Amino acid sequence: MFRCFKIICILICFLFLLAGCGFNNSYPTIASYTSSGPIGSTVTITGTNFSTTPSDNTVTFNGTAAVVTNSTSTQIVTTVPAGATTGLITITVGGFSATTPTNFTVTVLMGGSIQGLPTSLAGVVTTLVGTGTFKVPAGITTDGTNLYVSDSSTGIISKIVIATGAVTTLVGTGTFSAPTGLTTDGTNLYVSDSSTGIISEIGINTQTVTQLVGTGTFKVPAGITTDGTNLYVSDSSTGIISEIGINTQTVTQLAGTGTFKVPAGITADGTNLYVSDSSTGIISKIVIATGAVTTLVGTGTFIAPTGLTTDGTNLYVSDHTTGSISKIVISTGAVATLVSTSTFTAPTGITTDGTYLYLSNSGAGIINKIQ
């Protein structure tokens, strides 16, 4: 009996000791978190018992450690680390851990749009940036957190925070003459200047501009996209589709004259390119490995398709003449109208963050979101 009483007393003392050390209040908890995003995108996690010193919070994405950039006792801001794969997020503070109840999905950034999360869009149009900021917004691309827009009238390249619509200038006037195509690999932007024929690279963090291909190679480069290794450019004057090695700046012809009349929009899914011909209205597929071209949607559906983007399952097309937005199922070629005619005035660039579409409404100078 005495032995049992002694054991009970020891357990009670131990529990009081743990309570005095804050044991019951020291476990971190997770209330909400960003559920998906590409490598390098920002992830916000809310909860309790986080450290206000960022480095004292250990965050892993399916076992891969991430860097915490900012933290309070109830919020952690981090980025998806290189090498991360889809899985649970774990937060460890002071030896105690909390794990998300569901997986964080690591999406793929390809050609300046998010792949792998096709959603059902209702075609509801809202304004993200109204009149007065852009004159003739043309190219538009995204890294999942921000939009980047090229204004073909002012030559300015801007960044838009998707969550707030806040606009800042990355490259001001004087560098580009008529920047039309725009794409990103998440680290750099790539710009096609339809007036000078120059293809340039912009460091997103440094805002430094580097010329990749100078004058003389392209006449009127319109669309531009990337698979992370190469750039792909549609020349609307010559009808040629070209491949540019990002590291080597070597230019190779992928589809020559005679195939396209006025190729405009171009997008990639890593295996294929998709091209919209604004003269014939045809949407084509090009196998990157072979250069083989096939027709996905023939004449009669589109009048002047200009903007083109993909989520890996569908294509989304903006028709410059009709002002409509359409969805094409890649596997079948089936076309459905998402936003009816005359909604937009001369829409040009289009991109997706895996949830919504974003459009440069060039005739109105507006950036729209389509839900």
C-alpha cells in the first residue's frame, strides 16, 4: 500500500512539474495553411505556440526543410523548398511538433502558368486592376503568387500581388519598346519585344535586364513560353516557331514557314507546345521532341485567337476580335465558351494560377480575374 501511495505521489509531482514548465501550452497547433503551390511560392500557416524568432520554427514539406522568412506566435510565412514533394507539412518548435491533417500539393510552374490543378470555372469576371495603371497590357504570366504584366504601349514591366492587386514597377520606361510576350520560370521573366525583335531576361529579385537574343533573328516575336530549359517564341511576321536555349542562347527552328500564318499565343506543358494562329483561327499542338505539328482545333471556331495558356489538362484561349474566352480539353479538342463575346475589349494575354484565370484586357487597359 505504501509503495502504491509513493508511486502516486511521484506521478502527481511529475505532472505538476510538467504543468509548471508549460507542457500543456507548448505544443504548436495548426489552424489553417496554404494548401498548394509551386517550388518557391509563399506559404502562410496560422496556429498557436509558434516562435516569434523565425529560425526557431522548423518547417518541413514532406520531410524537406524550408526556410521560415517571418513568424509571430500565431503565423509562420515560409516558401516551398527546392526538392519538395506533395505531402504533409510539419512544424517543430522547442521539440514539439504539429502536422497538417491533409497534404500540401506541390504544383508545377510551366510556361508561366500553374499545372496540375484544373478547376471548374464558372466564367465570373471581376476586375483585379482597373483603368489608369496600364495603357495596353499585353503579356501576362504568373509564379502562383504574383502576376507579371508587359505594357506594349509604355514598355513597362509590372508586378501585381494576386492577393491584394497591389502593383509595382519592375522595369520602367526606356528599356523595352513594345514588349508583347511574357513568361517566367519563377526566377526570371522572359520578354519578347515585338518592335525590336529582342528577347530579354529579367531577374525578378534583382530587376536586372539581360539581352538573350539581339536584333536580326526575330522580326515580330509575339508569344513566348518556357519549359524551364528552353524558351519558345512565335514570330508573327515569319510564321516561324523557334527554340532558344536559356543557358546557351542558341536559336533553333522548331516549325518553319508554311505551317503558321500569324502565330500569336504559345504555351507549354513540358512535352508539347500549343500555338494559336490569329490569322487562320487554328489551335495547333507541337511535340517539342520532334517538332511534329497537328491541329487541335481547326478553322471556324476562333476568329483571332491571341492569348493561350494551359493548366496541363485544358487550354484557355482569348479571342482578340470577339472578346470571348474559351476552354479546350486537350485530350479531345472539345471547345466550350467560358466567357461570352463582347465581354472584353481586345483581350491579349492570359494565364492561370491553377485556381483562376487572369487576363490582360488590352483594349480597356484592365487586368481581369475569371473565376
